[in-house]
Amino acid sequence: MTALLAAPPMDTDAFTRALTSGPITAPVPPSVLIADDDDDVRDVIEFRLQVAGYRTMTADNGQSALSLAIERRPRVIILDVTMPRIDGLTVCNRLHASPATAEIPVLMISGNGRPDDLELGYEAGADDYLPKPFSTHEMMRRVSWLLLSAGR
């Protein structure tokens, strides 16, 4: 019985070693923090990301979003500009000021889509800015792009 559990000899080929090695674990899907004070918007984004295989965490205010980002270190953050406690622009500034969270890509979302609003988002450190209303397809495309561009 122990012969079956022993490691294969090193002179076997790679295929045989792979077949007799331990179980292969699936890669952990990327996590995304969704921060929006609008329950409906947050729920739609969360549902779409979960269907696509992402792990999600949510926050309904800026303070909770900042705490979750520091504690859980998501791979991407979707951050609404207008939220209670701390607005999204301030959250984004604080995230990028900390070495622990500075590299997390941020997709800023907002009902304000004027050029000046986009500029404020980028100045706060957002990696991308998506004005509301937006299609979930476009949001998914941008999340994927942020993950790829960050090498995550």
C-alpha cells in the first residue's frame, strides 16, 4: 500500500510524474470589491461578476470600502464616486497613498460623466472611469482589462 503513495522515481517521464503526483488544485478566481451606496447597482454588478466566476465583496459606504480593501486586498476595486462617510475620490486617494493598496486597480463609476468629473477621478488615482448608466458587458470588459494590465 505504501508503494502507491510514494513519490514516483525521478527517472520517469513528466507525464507519469503528473499522473502519480498529488491532486491539482484549481486556481483561485480573482476577487473584486464593489463599493456603491445604491443597493440595486451594487447587486447587479455583484451578480454579473459572480456569474463570470469572480469572488466578490461589497461595501455600501466609503469607510467600509477602505477597510475591506486594506483587510482583504482585492485584485480590482469598483468604486462609486458619491458615497456616504467617505466619497470615492477620497477612498481612491487613500488607497494609492498606502503601499499596501497602491497597486490595486480602481474602476471608478459615477453618474457624473462630464470631462471634468472624469479628470477628477483620474487625478484621485482611478485606473479607469465608467459613467453611469453603463452596460454590464462594458463593465466586465474593463474589469478584465484592469486585471490583464496589472498582471493579475
